[in-house]
Amino acid sequence: MPIGYIMELSRREERVLKLLIGNGRMKDAEIGRKLGISSTAARKIRARLERKRAITGYGAHTTYGQLGIRVFVIAFIQPASKVFRSENERLEIEDALRDMSSLISACRIPRGTPSHMVFLGFRTFDDMNQCLNNMRVTEPFSRMEVKYLYTFADTDIFSSRLTFLQAMGRHISSPNSPMLLRELER
């Protein structure tokens, strides 16, 4: 599928996809009931969405507070030189991001600055400060600079089981989204 391609979905496909975004574990029978179609029709639509790659998987939603993660950071970072010197340098940064224990998610912004958005989670503000200070002196992050940094406590951004990141991730990774962000595969 070419970059920038916008997938065409039927009205029924859009309605099924919306339900599945809200609850990926929803059974075909329940989808059918909610939309006034048979469970067989719902199963066929789900299969079609999977074939089209509008749905690429189903995952678990994490309650970070239950894991003791109370402090969150959204950071927009870029190379200190404003551009990556090579594709290998970009890949090295992305590999290092994947290895961060505090990483919840990251996206690459293909054009302009900043080059990446990262979402990090910590137990305490001290843990956050230690991680950010270590990044300043540790390769390859020492070659990066933080363009924007936003910190939140868990009570600031969680109002229901739907997290800020999940809502944001749905927007930026939606097949109909005009934004060209690619979530880093873990």
C-alpha cells in the first residue's frame, strides 16, 4: 500500500470498525445486535477489515496506575543537528527507544522537526528526572534534543479506561487519518 493511501471503507465497515476500536474483544453477535445485522455479516465485515489491514491486531489495554506508573511524559525529540546524518543514525535512535523500559509508545514524524514523539511512563517524578538526565549523556540520545516536553500525573490524563495515549494513537494510526505518523513496532 503506498504511503498516503487513504483506504475506502463502506458505511458498514466504518460502523464495525468504530465498535471494534471501542472494544476489540466485542463478539460478532454483539456487533450484529448493535448494528441490526446478522453475526455472520458482522464476521464477514470484520474479516474484510482484517484483509484490508484496517485492523492489524487486537491488544490488551493497560491500567498504568495499577502497575504503579503515575507520571507520564510526552516528548517531541529531534536530532541536535536538525536532521539525521544517515538512515543508520535514525534506526539507531529507534532501536534505543524500543529498548527503553519507560517507553509506552513512540511515533516517527516523517517530515520536519521534531522527528519523533515518545510517550513515557514512570513510577515517580524522581524516576522521570533520572531517565531524562541519563538520556542527555547516553548514546545515541546525547545526539538528540528535546523540542517539547509535557509531563502529566495519572490523575491529569485518565478519566476512564480509555487512556490519552490510546485516544491519540487511534487518531494518528487511523487508516483515514491525514497524518503520516508510523508507530514504531515493538
